Amino acid sequence: MIARLKQWLTGELPVPPAPPGPPGAGGPRILMVCTGNICRSPTAEGVLRAKLQRAGLPARVDSAGTHGYHTAEPPDPRAVRAAAARGYDLSRLKARPMRPDDWAAFDVLLAMDQGHLEWLLKRAPAPADRGRVGLLMPLAPRLAGTREVPDPYYGGPEGFEHVLDLVEDACDGVVERLRAGRPLVP
């Protein structure tokens, strides 16, 4: 893991470019953020993309990690299996760290837990950018009171199922808010 981080920092590992075009073109641009971008945030990316497509809502959805531990790696196989069992395809996603240009490329940055939220808020390039950052789970309509998506990495398959339960509900809330023209971050 440390060797991969050193490779990324020295430029030996490629980092894909930021999405093209200005924020808001073709709908809102939403970035899901967790630690290594192999469990929670790619799950949220895949679920939200599918739900937005089914709802006929345009948007650009991507995910990134606060750290580049797993740069260019696919999501955790347990996340891929759990998502596929529910009809979500994560197989083409690749982990990447958040980049400074993500602030310009995305309208909203949704963190999976409080630590990610604080990390993003500390790195916001301008005070106004902090207003585009929030937690994903407060958007969940049925799981009110749940604030974070827990990290399933060190557990078994049931943790990945739990993450999907949480993320599906929160992504339903994102779709509802977008349909109603309501902001994703209060």
C-alpha cells in the first residue's frame, strides 16, 4: 500500500484526468468521497448513476478517495459482488484520490463519514466551497438519523450489504431532491 502511494506521489502511477466540461453541464456534478475509493464511494457512485438513469435525470457522478492508497485498482471484490447481486455494475470503476481540480469539476461533494467531511472542509480552496460539501446519509428519506456510511473493509460480506442498504436509501433521497429542485447540501 505504501509503495503504491509513493508511486502515485512520484507520478509513476497514472491519475485519470478530471471530467471534461464545466460544472452543471448536463445536470449537477456529484463526487462521492471515502478513504481509499474501493468500498463506500464507488458503491455510492454506481448506485446513484443507476438510480439517476432509471429516473431519467441527467447528472455526472464520480467518486474519489481522501488518499491514494489504491489508485487505479478496481473496487473491493466484495463490494462488486454485493452491488452486482442488486443490479449495480461497479466492475469498470477504478480508484483514484481526490485532486485539487475536483473542486472546479464538481458542484457537490458528498462524504461517507464525518472524517471525510472534515478532510474535505479543511481542503476547500475557498470559504464558499465549504457550502458544496456534505454527508451523504442525511439525504436518506427512510433512515433519518443515520449520519454515516460505515467502512465495511475489515468485516465480512454483511458489511457490504449494510453499506448498500444505506447508500440505496440515501441515493433515493438524492433523486427526490433533484426532481424537486432542492439542494443536496443545505
